[in-house]
Amino acid sequence: MSTQINASIITIGDELLIGQTIDTNSAWIGQQLNALGIWLKRRVAVGDSKADILQALDQEAAQSDLIIITGGLGPTADDITKPLLCNYFNGQLVENQKVKNHVLQIFRKRNRPIIDANIAQAMLPNVCDVLWNEMGTAPGMWFAKNNKIFIALPGVPFEMKHIMTHEALPKIKERFTTPNVMHKTICTAGIGESFLAASIQDFETSLPANIKLAYLPQLGGVKLRLTGRDVAAATLENYFQTLITQLPHIVYATEDMPIEKAIGKLLLEKKLTVSFAESCTGGGISAAITSITGSSGYCNGGIVSYTNDVKINLLGVPAETLKQFSEVSAQTVTAMANGVRTKLKSTIGLSISGYLEVVKGKESEKGLIWIGIANEQTTKTISAIMPYDRERNCELAIATALNNLRIFISENY
Amino acid sequence: MSTQINASIITIGDELLIGQTIDTNSAWIGQQLNALGIWLKRRVAVGDSKADILQALDQEAAQSDLIIITGGLGPTADDITKPLLCNYFNGQLVENQKVKNHVLQIFRKRNRPIIDANIAQAMLPNVCDVLWNEMGTAPGMWFAKNNKIFIALPGVPFEMKHIMTHEALPKIKERFTTPNVMHKTICTAGIGESFLAASIQDFETSLPANIKLAYLPQLGGVKLRLTGRDVAAATLENYFQTLITQLPHIVYATEDMPIEKAIGKLLLEKKLTVSFAESCTGGGISAAITSITGSSGYCNGGIVSYTNDVKINLLGVPAETLKQFSEVSAQTVTAMANGVRTKLKSTIGLSISGYLEVVKGKESEKGLIWIGIANEQTTKTISAIMPYDRERNCELAIATALNNLRIFISENY
């Protein structure tokens, strides 16, 4: 058994603190470390202030074996981080000829004027290993102090990722004895987190100490992830299969993927095509389905029928149906689903109509949606209440429609 | 003049450290505090570990006046955070009847079974002010200790935002003497950040020390925010008007709003209607326009023509045009825009067709999109290259189409 290796991330930059930038780097780095079996213990963000950066370095080094620092190294950074790190590790800035040539070459290629701040990127502490930045001008730096490793990286996401992947992660694997960590993920839809947890409580209790179950809620469903540390692959697989059999009907994928991708695979496999008639979601269901590469192989398109005129003239909903049952009714979505299926020559037509919020109208109608799903033989209608505000109700309506489409395909094909 | 107020954010949850979740809450909270003139000094993320949470509380309380804690309060959270906070502030958990009724009501409405973990949400420390959570079952909590304020909030973004906006921020304003901070925001589209910065360099240099200009890049444009600290409203307004006049054509709003809302206001004001024929964006443009309350007053809907069959049969694009010029051409989007305008009886039709990525095909086609915008008298076509991956290219294509729609309306009405 290996001992636990703790890591910290320090992110530097005022733009993170005033909320101009969302920090996506930390999540990505967390994933990479987690895959290596290194525990990311803390993530800290501080501004472009010497005192705050120094304090963060001391605090994190006191509890982690590996400290990854991002940001503060670009040509327009206020020149705080690099000299500070150089000083912290008792080094001096010296020119690195290889980096300088690389910087000059980049500017020649881009045909841009070069300024002193760019050439200064080649001045590096003489106490670090340089981590080569193929994608930009600011190299990464690898420092060691009191048996702790510090890695400084530029904050631009694709430069940071490139240096991590090709330079830092291989060195980390070499330097630390990491445990054997494996993950297996199941995606479910249609059941809330607390109810799901109650239904697999016994399974969770039965897990050995080196296998953990994580609940990862998403809109309309929950992802479940089993993580094994220093465990045999067959043992983890056994628990994984047990978990799957405990959740009939609600598992839409046995690996990590969005539901629109799982539906795409189903449609392709069963050689079906689909089209959408959307009222309240305004095109959001079509947009989700077509966000997947290759969706033109099974999605013909759709009609956004935001007015009754479009429902009548393009989808062929009888005016009488709208008058008698209203736009938000089983009867209307039945006509819409069959209309779009016929008009766009698809095996399956899905329709949706609803009130995502009530501007004027009855409180009882708030959040009411109707979904219709039709093939040549049958039409299924589903109603649901969306309990949130307009934006989130729209997202939840899309997720609900997609999950019901998945169920319809499973039931009928 | 007021003294500086420092804040820290502590985010709790293993899912943040293993990289499952990208932390968007912190950026949003940072923006809100910044708007109040409170300086967010540090952001820290820790896992679901008692020792780590306690250490973070102590460390942040040592340097900040306001500590905002998010996460760890949901029904399946490992029951660490709430008892820990209760203990940290020397209180006891007692049942809050009002919260309990609210939880029961939520489950009745959603017609879902309720379990003990849900009811336990109503157990709250007797040493906090409850911050009402209208949107969910986990309330926020407001604690005071040694003249420092601690606010604990659930991690679900829309619940957190709702509690912050309606409960926490008003109390923060009351509790702290914040500086007199005023913001004025301009939204621009169609010009990149560096080019925009160069064009208003003189203006930026002319600003007095107590007025700052911030660039807030968004996809397809940049928001510019003037922030005045302890400055007269008329003075700030003067600089704001000067800034607007320096940016003719690219300002789409003189307050903070998404471009789809600005377009909706334009369409309503000029009594126009619009419809969309979308290929590559798959319904995303319709979905953006209809995300605005009241959009049924100017948006008739659209047709998602993901196949040539739909382009020909529903939009009336001549098969010959597709054959001769291809799906992605000025000729095809012209026919699509006029087709959807006529078919959906709108004043304006907008169409889009493009390659968001190249699976098979020529590298030169990568990211090429064509946009068509037509009214009865005229049709305008625009082409552009989207430089990113499929997902981001789709978002940028939507933003580009919307900005061109805005320009078309300004030029023709």
C-alpha cells in the first residue's frame, strides 16, 4: 500500500477574485491528479499581491507534498510572481537561450512586433527545471524545497494543459509513488438524489473501505461513480455490475456521457430518425441533440412553433384542438408530435408545450409542461411540473423530454 | 472615506477537488462583492473533511471580515458541514417549523416521496439567522463571531444566487459600511478585447483615480464597466456618456443585458417579428431569443433544417441551389432566410448554415459559417470562420448571428 500524497493548487490573479474569469484550470488539474491517485487537498485563489502569494505558498507547503501554482506568468502580468518565486527558492533570474529562441520564433511566425516584456519570458530562475511550453512564451517551472515539489504554470488553459500533459505529469509520476486508482461511472436520469441514495443504501453499506461511491447530481438525474484504490479490477467490476442491476430502467449509460449522446447511440443502433416540435423550449431540445457529432445521421431537425399559427399551419394541429384543450394539453402535443414526425419524415416525433413561468394567468399553470412522443403505431403523452424559474425550468423541461425519449425508444424498439 | 472590507470564500465538497464540478459560484459571488466595494481577498476550496473545514474557517477568519461558505448542505451531504458549523459557533440543532413546512410543501408539489434526510434540512443551529431558501430545501445561515460574519449557503448555483440576492446581500449592506461604489455598464459586440482597448486608450488614460474601467469579455463581445468609488453621480455619468460616443455601432446596450434581450426590445419597439432557419446551430438561436420573457410578442418560431430534405421541402430551398453552391453558401442561406420568413409569416427571417467541425471533408471548411438575414425588400449575407471546437464554435456562431441581426434591424428600421 502506498501512503497518501496531498496536493494544493494556488491560483494567482485579481481577475479570479473580482469574478471576471471562471477558474476551469483547477477542475482539470484536479481530474488529472485524481486519476493518478493524488489527493487534491486544497485549492486557493489569491490576488496579484506579494504578501498574499507568499502566505499561500507557506500555508500550502505546510500541508501538501505537491503545490501547483497557475497564473501570474504572462507578458502582461505585473511581474510579481516570477521574481517572487525566484526569491522564495533562493535563486537568480538568468536568460535561457533555448526559451529565448522559441519566443523569437513564435513572434516571427505570427508576424507580430516583439516587445521587451516578451523577451523577458526567457529570464528564468537558475534553481528550477524548465517545463517546456510548446504552445506559448511563458515556460513552466519545477522547484523542490524541503522535500516538497512546487510547479508553476501559466494560467492560459491550453498552455497549462499542454505543459501538464507533456512535461509535469510524467515528472510527477516519476517523483511520487502513487496508488492504483480506478473509476467506473453510471449515469442515471429521472430519480432525485435523495431517493436514489435511499434505494441503494444497502449496496453502499456493503462496499469495502477501498471502494467509494460518489453521487454527482446533474439536472434531471444523478451520476454515480465507484472509485477503487489499490483494488483488483475484477472486484471493482463486480460491484459495478451489482450496482447496475439494482437500478433497472434509470441507468442510461454505463460510462460518463450526456443523455443526448446516449440517445444518439440508441437511435443509430436501432436505425431510427427523430424530429422535434418545440414550443416552450424554443429549440433547446433540437440544439441538445444536434450538439453531438454525427447527429445528422439520426436527427432530421425540427419546428419551433412559438405561435398557434405555426402549430396550425406547419404542424397541422387542428385549430379546434387548440381552442378546446388549449396549447398546453395532451391533445395538442399529440397532434404536434405526429405533425412533425410526418412533415419531417422521421420514425419518431417528439413535441413539447408548456408554461415555464406565469406572467399573466393562473398560478396552477405555473411550470406545467406536456410532452408528446409518437411513432407510426403509438403516441405517448407525459405531463410534469417544473418548479423553478424560467431559465432552469427550460433546462429541466429539456432534460425531462430527453429522458422520456430514451424510455420511449427502450419500450418500443 | 470607508475602510477596506476583506472577504473570503470557502467552498466545501470533494467533487470540486476531484474536478467533477467547475466552481462557477465563486466568480458570481466575487462579482457581487466587488459591486458592493468589498474586496474578495481569498477563495479556498476544501473537501468534505472536518479537520480541513475547521482549519479553513480559522485561517480565513484571521484575515477577512466576511466569510462566505458554500456547499456541504444538501440532503445527501455527509452530514459534516451543518453540525460542524453548529459546534463552531457553540449552538445546537433545533427544528425550524417554517423550514419544515416549506420542505414538505416542495415534495408535495413535485409529487415525490420524502425521506428523513429531506426533513433533516429543517434542523438548524439555534445561533444563526436563517436565510430563507425559496428555491430549495437547504436554507442559508448567517453567523457572527468575534466581530466577523460567516454566511453558509447551499452549493447548487441557482439556490445560492437566490439566497444571496434576496437574503444575504441586503443584510451585508446593512451590516458593513461599504464605500460608495457606482457601476455603469456598456455592452458591446463584434470587436475583440485588445482592439477595443487600443481604440479607447486615450479615454482610459483620462480617467481620474477614483474611476476604473474594467473589460469583461464574453463570447462575441466585451462588456465595459466604469466603477466609481466615492465619486459624484454626475461625474461618473459624464465619463459614461463620453465612452458611449467613442464606440458608435458596437454598443448594443447601455446597461448590463444579454444581446437577445436587447434584440427583443428593438423588435418590440419597431413592431417587427422574426423567425429562424437553423442548420448548424440546431435550434440554439431560437432557444436564445425565446429565453426572454415576452418573446412570443416578436418571435414566431423557426425551422431546424438539419437535412437537405427539410431545407428543400419545408424551407423551399431549390435542390439546384444546394447542388450547385452546397449547403454552406450565400445562395443557400439566402433561400433559407426568405423561406422561413415567408413560411412563418415574419417581417424578418434569419438563417444559418455551416461546418462547426470537420469530421470528413476539407480542412479549409473548418468553422466556416454563412448567415442570411432577409426582409421583404432585401437580403444580407455574412460569412465568418469559427476557430474553436464544436461546442464553442456553436456558441460563437449563435452570438455572431444575433449581433448581425441587431445590425440588420438598426440599418433597415
